[in-house]
Amino acid sequence: MKKTACLLFSLFIVLTIGVSSATSQGIPSLRTADALTLAEAAAAPMIPGAAAPYVNLPDPDLLPPTLFGSLPYPSIAPVKLFDNFYFVGTTAVGAFIIDTGDGLVMLDTGINNDDVANMTKDMKKLGLNPSKIKLILISHDHFDHYGGVQYLKKNVCPKAKVAMSLIGWNFLQTVPLEAGYINPRPQKVDIYLVDGMKIQLGNTTFQIVATPGHSAGCVSFIIPVTDNGKAHMVGIMGGTGAWATQLETRLYKASIEYFKAFATAAKCDVGLGVHYTEPDFAAVRIRKPGEAHPLVIGTEKFDTVYLQKYRDLYQYVLGSGKMQPYPGVIAPPGSAPARQ
């Protein structure tokens, strides 16, 4: 009994020190040992009814206009960015592919079936087998990021787990087929991403950070990579652009600073975006052996250069003259007048 008590006391001290250390930095801390496997993440307990049932909305006779003009968008040449990290995509939007040593992870899926079909062809040009995709991460609930999920599940990697935020999934079951939320929508999610979650596949741990504002369920990512064997940490802000409403714009700015806290703790020195296109990768294509990696900007510039671009978007919207005022609150009939 005394031995058991001593063990419990020792465990309490260890846990207290760990929690105290994380709390003193003001950053939620999850050790790699706390990362979930795919099976554990898929089986993570959830309050019954928290995930809304899938709502099948058939396409209207006239599809809403997209945000990026006419389809299809031209592909850009696929590119290997780091030892285990690749980009495939178009002039409008792309996807990141991570080789974990135990299967591939695809971060975002493009706009529709044609989009993601071209992405899988480009993966093969990089020597990657799309059927080896084990995890599909969706950064947020907009059609240009979830649009290829159903094609992948049906034609490419039927056993892959689909992961997006619980808020994003629920939002898609309530919002009509407006411009940003057209079909094909995901019909099923296997893993509901939550703030602070870590998922381990092979040699790679994916950290999830909730960053609402660009969309209701937007999440951002922190992912380790290597360049010629040298370790670096990639931070990916999940949403690009703020909408001219008080709620979404202010929330977007708050999420930038929230993501900064996690990125600082993780020592992110590479910043990438889900809407990066050819100019962002041009220097990588012409890089010569022995030269510094053009995407590695260091931890200080991750804040002052990479995240600053998102702050500038926020400031641009504030100064655009298009900001909508906070909507008035409509009181129920018979209620007391609202305070001014």
C-alpha cells in the first residue's frame, strides 16, 4: 500500500510539473507521446449527437458562381518542397502531400472531381502512389478545399480516413449551396478535428490549431519536415482572406495571433499557404545543391513576414470601406427594450 501511494505521489508530481511548465508559457502543450494514431483519432469519444447527420442537398438547376472565375483551372507543375513534402495544384488552389513513411497524407483536395483527378496524376509524376493516401485533411469548409474528397474515396483511396473540424462539418449541414459551399461536399467524416489535437502517422505528427474567421470551421496545421535530413517545422495558416463583416474579420485577426502562439512554441521556420501558386515555388525549382532553402525563413520572419501577410489582409479589409456594421439584435415580441 505504501509503495502504491509513493508511485501515485510521484506520478502526481510529474504531471504537476508538466502542466505547470505548459501553463507558465501560456500555450496548450501536447507531447508527441500524446498524439493519436489514425485508429485512435477515428475512435475518439464524442458526445452523442454532437456531429450533425449528413444532409444531401441536390444541385440546383443553375449552379452559383464560384469565387475564382471559370472552371477548370490550369494545373501548375508539381513540385517537391522538402524531403517528405510536396505540392500539387492549379493556378487557383492546391494540396500538400506528406510522405510519412507509412502512407501519404493529403492536405486539401481541390475544387471538384476534375481538379483532384489532375492532382493525382501530378502525384504520380513525383513518384507518389495516390492509392497510398491514408489520411485526407481538410483545412476548412469551403468547396475549393473539400471538393475532391468524394472522388478520392470512390476512385483512388477508399480506405483513407477523412478529417475535418467538427464545427466545419456541422456548418456544411446547415448552410445552403451558396457560392462558397457548393457540391461535391464530403458525405462522411471519419475524424473530427479539434483544437490542440495531434495525429501521428508513420514518422510525422500533425498538430491541429483551430483558427476560425475565414470560415466557421477553419483549422491550421503544424507539420515537421526535413530538407536534406535537416529538421524544419512548417506552419500552414488554414484560411486566406478575411470577409468584410465585423464578426468574421475580428475573429480572423484573433486567430492569426492564436496560431502565432502555437507556431512560436513549435519553432515554425517555414510558412506555407493553401492558396500558394507558381510564384511562391519558383525559387525552389531553380535551387542548386548546397544553396539555402528559399522557403526556410526562420522563426522570427515566420511572425514578421509570413503571419504579417495575413495581418495585412485583415487591415486591408478594415480600410476597404466595405465593412458591414454589427447587425441589430431583433428582440422577441413582448420583450423589454434592449439597452442602448
